[in-house]
Amino acid sequence: MIKRDLTDPDAAGPVSPAVTLGILGGGQLGRMLALAAARLGIACHVYSDDPDSPAFEVVRRFTCAAYTDVAELARFAESVDLVTYEFENIPPTAVSFLESCRPVLPGGKALTITQDRLSEKRFVTGLGLVTAAFAPVDSLADLVEAVHAVGRPAILKTRRFGYDGKGQVAIVEDSDLGEAWRAIGEAPAILEAFVPFEREASVVAARGADGTVRAFDLTENVHRNHILHTSTVPAGVPEPVQQDALRIAAKIGEGLDFVGVFAVELFVLRAGATSRLVVNEIAPRVHNSGHWTLDGCTVSQFEQHVRAVCGLPLAMPRRLGNVVMTNLIGTEVEQWRELMAEPGAALHLYGKRCARAGRKMGHVTRISLGG
Amino acid sequence: MIKRDLTDPDAAGPVSPAVTLGILGGGQLGRMLALAAARLGIACHVYSDDPDSPAFEVVRRFTCAAYTDVAELARFAESVDLVTYEFENIPPTAVSFLESCRPVLPGGKALTITQDRLSEKRFVTGLGLVTAAFAPVDSLADLVEAVHAVGRPAILKTRRFGYDGKGQVAIVEDSDLGEAWRAIGEAPAILEAFVPFEREASVVAARGADGTVRAFDLTENVHRNHILHTSTVPAGVPEPVQQDALRIAAKIGEGLDFVGVFAVELFVLRAGATSRLVVNEIAPRVHNSGHWTLDGCTVSQFEQHVRAVCGLPLAMPRRLGNVVMTNLIGTEVEQWRELMAEPGAALHLYGKRCARAGRKMGHVTRISLGG
């Protein structure tokens, strides 16, 4: 295979982007990335260790193997022009091996920083942005000290491999710190002050290799049991706060040398007559709170990500109206037939066979056009 | 494999439509059908005799074999719950064999009638609808007689296997009839009077198994070299004419016992201060003039087709604005990078490697929101 210079328009071939995109991870995000790539004539090869990966169903080429299987990773790299990923908790050894064979985008810097809650918080505060008060916790003694510094209520989180509320425990007035420390497996952790937010919001943005940033409109999010329940656009915050959110996203994208789509989760705090924003978390990938763009915007987050990592021009997103995206978690997906018949509702099912509790099975987007 | 009753909501399984859809034909229509099915969690198996089929790239399961290969057709049928098709010129033997194993939708009646221009014209006039004057031609003597009856100018078309202007020859004032007869290979044919149309238009509509019809807005079409060049919505005809077109489509859908998406191509004739419609052709499948629905409507023709054939509720289509869809034919696709950068343009590339003259390589849809 000849490695092509993806930034050279002429080298990409005359009739299409002529790129094969490797995707690490086979969940619904990988599936929707592959579907978006297909619109642009781009073939994908999906790599996942889960034989039931929903993304396998929508591509001609997939590999089902461990992320530690160097021979399979090498074959995968050989078959693609570049690699991206749909989840941030990929073993770093897999990423660094692949980086020795092919471009891996978004780059290693974004992954290294965001895989570790402590380095992420330090990175964000280093940019002059506001986060919750935090302190590193590597022992029970650290935890005692951290609770003194940060105060209660607070949340103890493992530094690595947490998602959807996993690896977290709340420290409230009567919490036993020893118990909390054991609850997260005595793993390297971070204590974060609880932020008394009025709302939660997120910005999903694409950043091109040339530094161009195209953000989608600020999205207001409601979580249930630590899992995203609904995303509403426009978010119910004043225009200056929305602009502030976009500035924060641009700053973070630049700081990470990011190429692709990422999300910044924000807390919106009431501050007198106005609001202020606190950075909660960065997701170095397409994000659940951007699913509304599939039906509610002129371009989806998935297509923007494919464009960005393949060195193609970013599209200019325009929202089609007022949008509410609702996740279908576990058995909620059993309403699919009624949702399919609901006027104005766009349904997405991820093709997962088993509706385990807490599992994201699909989503529905309701749009009021022109809003 | 247990054959499921697709009309029984409970039998389809609780978490998704739980159907595997077989698609005959692997071109861009099959590709876009498979992508639409994937949104609904429906897996597809594509069958085509062309190893370079663009639809193979977006499915996990495909079969590359001749349409006459009964063993492969049987294996294909065994792996799916029902079969649909993306082109009407499938060998009837393949369809009748598959019908003995699985439901094939739209049904055999639609295919039998529309595969033959003569039976199609007789069917349409039998419904009381207007077509161009026509006469069957099975010999040179027939042709001479037909030209007397129909007049010049007229078009001589083979009854079967024509598309994009193939198998057609114009009969003008000085045409030699013997030459024309040889030009179409002396195949069973039909002579159609030339219709002095003002515009060409089409209705794309979905019909469910329960007889529900949901039509997309009337589309105005411009052809170049017998190939669709642009589709514009709304069409530039008065509202009563648009309503008339929808009535014609509903009548044809009912007459064919159609289940799925079909298109009716129409000629719009100036008739004094108003216009009248002449039925040109029926396409018993998703249609190029419906591609605008992918980006310009709340539901695409491809999703509506999947819904209809799988016994799912049809969506209620709503147009998002004024839309122009332009095909990218042959080397026109080489503009893809500029089109990708154009604000308000949605680009689709079909992943074909070679831009032969006259080949549909992709399309671009330009939308003025809220129009």
C-alpha cells in the first residue's frame, strides 16, 4: 500500500477522497462514523474486540481482535490510510503502535491528556479556564487531605477508564472516607468539588488540521443515573454565555492540537442576573450530546469528524429548528414502533440485540422546523 | 431460520425491527437503501453480479454471483427475512425463484408490468390516465404502420431493459425506418409519440402494505443526454397540478398493489392558461429524482422504502426548504472538493472508482432552508 499525503488535494485522486478510514471501536459511535463516511464515498475498516459490535454490520471490512494483538493491529494499519477512534479508553500501547504505521487522529496529545482526569483538569486550568476545585488522591491519607482542601460535597473519581458514572463515588456529609476509597478500588483518583450547577450543557465542535473550528450550537443536557437522557438545542442560556462556551471550546481544541470532533461538557452556574461556565469534562471524540446533528443540522458531527480527520474541508453547520434528542436506554427502546409512527420524530436504532439496563440502544430526535 | 410474520408487531422482537433485508442490486440505490436500513437497526445482505458494487462497501454480508445462480440465490434467501430490489431489470427467473422462498417486495405484479414498456402503457391507460400515443412494434412492417398511426416525431423504444436513454431511437421527419428498426436490434418494441412538454416532473411516493400512501413533493426534472441532470423542489407548476400528480401516483400505486417506494415520471404540458399531466414512465423502486429527500426532507425515500417493505409505519415527510439536487455524471465528480467546501451544499459520493462517461458518480443537494 502506498501511503498517500492526505493534505495534498491532487494526491487524493480525482473521483473521491479515495481514503480508507480505520476506526478503533465498534459501538454506535463507530457505526454512525462509518455511515457518515459512506455518504462521502469513504470506506471504513472497523477494529473492535467485541464480536457483537454494532459497527461491524455497516462495513465490508472489520477485525474482531484484542487491542493488544500486535499482528492484527499491523494488518489493520496496513489496510487503511489513517486511523481514528470512537472511544477514548483505548489501551495507549495500541495507539502508539498504530501511530508508528499510520496517522492516528485526533493526535496522541488529546488522548494522553483526556484519558487521565487529573491531567485533563490541569490542562484546562492551565488554559486559564475554570473547573471545579480538585485535588489528586493516591492514598487514603491523600483523600483525607483532599476533602479538607476541597470540602464536602465532593466526588471521588478514578483518574482513568471512567464513563457514564462508572468509577465514581459521592463524598457527602456522613460519607466514610475509607469506604469511599475502597469503593473505587483504591485506584489513582481525583477529588472534585461538587458544582451547584443550574444546568448542564455541552459544545460539540470540529477542528480541522488548519486550525479552523466549526462548532455546533450549545446543547443543554439532562442526565439520569449519570447517563445522558436528553439534549435540547438551543440551550436555555443567554447569547453571551453561548458565545463564551464556543470560545472555551476553541481554546481547548487549540490547546490539544485537536483534529476531529470533540465535546466539552460544561456546568452552567447562576451568577446573579447572569450565568457563568465551569468546564466539567472533555470528550476527544464524537459525543452523545451531538447526536441531534444527524437530523437537526445541515451536517452531522459524524460527517464533520470524517471531514476533519481525512483533511477535507469542514462544512458550515446550520441548525434546522428547535431540537430535542432523547436517548433510548435499556428497555426504553421497546417503544420503537410508536416512535417510528410519531410525526416529526426521527428514530435511530443501533442494532444491538440485547437491551441490558443502562445500555444505549438508540435515540430519537424531535424537531420543530424553523425554530 | 424461522420465517417471521412481519406484519405482527410482537413477532418482530422487542428491541428493534429484527429483520434482515435482502437487496437485489449493488449500485448506489442499493447502497443508499442499506445506509437507510442501518439507521433503523436493520441489517442488509446485498446480492449483485458486479464485484465492484458500491453497496458491498456498506454491509457486512454480500453475495457476488450471477442472477441465474440458483444455489447462491437459495443461500441468499436463507440468510434474509425478505427481499427487495434496487433496479427493475432483474431477470424474472431470479425473482420468481426468490418468491418461492421469501416475500419479495414490491410484489411481482409491479415488476412484471413495469419491465415491459408496452404492458406499462396499457396498464396506465387502463387506469384512465393519459400517456403519449403508442403502438406495439414487433417487425419493420409494424413500425411502418405504427408511424402512420402515431405520427412523427416519435420515439422507438425496446420494450425491455432500457434505462437512461439506452435502447431508444428518435423517429423524425427524415428518419429511415429500416435503420431505426436495426438500431434497436430488431427487438420487441413500442413506438411512442413525442410529447411537446413544457417541463418534466416526477412524484416519488411510498405505499405501505395497508394501502397508506405518503408522497414527497412534486419534483421538476431536467435531463441532459437522457440522464437526469437536476431535480428542483418545489416544481414550478400550479398547486392544482401538484395535487393532480399526487392523485396519479396514488392511483398507480394502488393499481400495482405496490408496497415500497416508486416514482412516476410525468410530462407537464401547457394547456391554455393551465397545465396538464401525461404519464411518461413508472419506476418500481427508489428513484434518482428522490435523492433530494436525503438532505431536504425529514425522511428520505430510502428510509420510507425500508419502512414500507419491512411492514413498519411510514413517516410523514416534510420538506425543509427549496431544494436543488444535481447529479455528478462522469468526470463532473472531480469537483468534489469544491462542492464539499460550498456552504449549504450536501455532497454524496457513491464510492465508484472509475468515472466513465455517463456514469452516476455522486450528487449534490443545495438547500435554502425554510423555503
